[in-house]
Amino acid sequence: MIDDYYRTVRRILIIILFLNLSVAIAKLSYGLYSNSLSMTTDGFHSFFDGTSNVIGIIGITLSSRPADKEHHYGHWKIEIFSSIIIAIILLLVGFEIIQSSIDRFLNPITPEITNISFLIMLVTIAINIGISWYEYRKGKQMDSKILIADSMHTRSDIFASIAVILGFFAINAGYAFMDPLIAMGIAVLIAKTGIDIIRESSEILLDKSTVDKQTIENLLMTVEGVQGTHRIRTRGKTSQKYIDMHITVDPSLSIEEAHEVCVKAEKKLKRCIPDVKEVLIHIEPDGNNSKKSC
């Protein structure tokens, strides 16, 4: 099941890589030809969509490696680190665009806008809408942070391309200064996307809770033999949850009987809470400090 997950994500990223590179080449070629900074900037944005795909492919390949003697929990967090790398690239791209925009303000050039300019942008917008919708839908279905981060990157490209088209109208109306101004707006949009990705990915790396404590406690108290519970903790991601807790049982129970309560509690949680990968339960006799563990 896990192998299928990584193979599917890798295949999606490879397909989208080629689509993004095609879009980037079209925008960059005509943007440089027509001296349109906003179109060229948008082309670089699309090119870095492809770069993020490459990072995603590498990240998902490394994430698929099984647990070993030094990494008992596997390598799945590499996928999250890869998402953050994509976000950092976005922030750097945004900074470079702002610098280029300032330079264009100081050294103005009037771009040559033609019907071909509009056609290229409209076609690439249609392609990016399809890419973003498909990638985000698959990312949500599979709880893949790589796909979700990459789809957000592509979504920012859609808005950037729309801004470029609006800039074309402004340039044709005689407002050439709108070209670098729109490029700066694109840079801000790119930076915001990067910050959003970092914030979401960091929550997983910092072990943000994945299941409400009260939900777990309510389920445990329906298990025969469980008299109380405390120190409930959860971590992981939506499709891969880890739960650990302490439960109290009748102190007269034998080790075997206490272990059976533990097994029932674990099965209950895995049955009632979706995508629980592991449950760790520490058992304590109710009413004193002696311990039994399983």
C-alpha cells in the first residue's frame, strides 16, 4: 500500500513536470522576444514549477525507503522537508522578481504586446488550471504534502498569468509602468504561497496534534477494562497518525488480562479513527503508582 502511494505520487509529478516545462518555455520565449517583464517573470515562475516537480520526485523517492536500524520510523518526513525546500525556492524567486521589477522601473522599456501574447497566456492558463485542479485533488485524496504544495505553487502561477493579461491591456492603453508593477504583485503572490507551504509543513515536523483528545478518551472509555486515561498525545499527518497514551486498569488484573485490555483499546482506536498507523499504550493500575506495560 505504501509502495503504491509513492509510485502514484512519483508518476503524477513526472507528468506534471513535462507540462510545466512546456508552459515555461512558451512564456519565456515570447516574453523575452517581446520585452515583457511580467510575461518573462511568469515564465520563470512556471519554470520553477518544474524545478519543484524535480525536488518532489527526488523527495518522494527518498521518502519511500523503508525503515532501517537508524531510522525506525522510516523516511516519510523527507516528503515534508521537500515541501519546505519548494517553499524556500518560491521565496527566493519572489525576491529576484522584485529586484528585476525595481530595475525595470529605473530603466523603463515598453513591451511589444500582440495577439500572440494573449493567446500564449490564455493557453498556458488553461493548462495550469487543469494541472492545479488534478494535482490538488490527488494530493488531498492521498494526503500527499508534496502534491498539495506543488499544486499551490501552480495555482499561484494561474493568478500570476491572469495579472499578466490584465497588464497587457494596461500596456496597450499606454501605461507601460504597469508591466513591472504587475511583476512585483506576482512576486508577493509567490512569496505568500511559499510562506503558506512552510507553515503547513512545519506543523507536521513539530508534531502538531492530529486527533482531538476528547474523541480518543471517549472511545477508550467504551472499552471493557479501561478505568481511566491520561497523557494522550497524537502526531503525524492526516493519512498516517501516531497515538500514544496512558490508561488505568483494575490493579487486580494479571499481566495477561491487562495486556488483553491494551489490545482491545488499540483495535478500537484503529477501527474508529481513520488512518491510524500505530498506537502505543502504557498501562497503570488504577489508584497507585505501580506499573504494568504492554
